[in-house]
Amino acid sequence: MARFGAKKKPTYRLVVIDKERARDSRAVEVVGTYNPISKPKAINLKHERIAHWMKNGAQPSDTVRSLLRRAGVLKARHETRLGRTLSAKAVPVSEKAAEA
């Protein structure tokens, strides 16, 4: 994730960065955005590109992994790998109860 925006008004870009590059270096590709300030929190992702990079070995950070899980990207990827649909929801019920 790369932080952008004004002071105390962050927006983040979900980016693909080569492992050998510095944390704040130029990104290979921008695959989504996240705005934690808006109500509800806005997550815009390019699902096809995320699937492509993960298929090629990209490993998301813990924070990005949680965003992908909330958006259902990881569930969809898992279903395509298994070849069947899963009955579980993308976000566990316990987390939804904690947010309310």
C-alpha cells in the first residue's frame, strides 16, 4: 500500500512492487485504491490484475490481504483453484458483529 492524500485525510493505492526495491519506490502497477475516511470505506480493486499477480507469485502484506478478503478476491481465487463454489462468506460473521 502506498499512502497518498492530505494530512489526516489518507487514501491508499494498492500497488505491486518488486521485492528488491525500496518500500516507497516506483510501483510496477497500481491494482486498486482504498479510502478509509469515506463512509462506508471505499475499496476499488482490479480483480483480474490482482489474480494475475497472485498467480505469478505476488504475496500481499497482512493489511492488503485483509482488504482482499473483505472484497471477496481471495474467496474467488480459492474457488477457481478448487473448481467449485464455497458456502462460507468472504467476511466471517464474528468480524461483522464486532464492527456493528
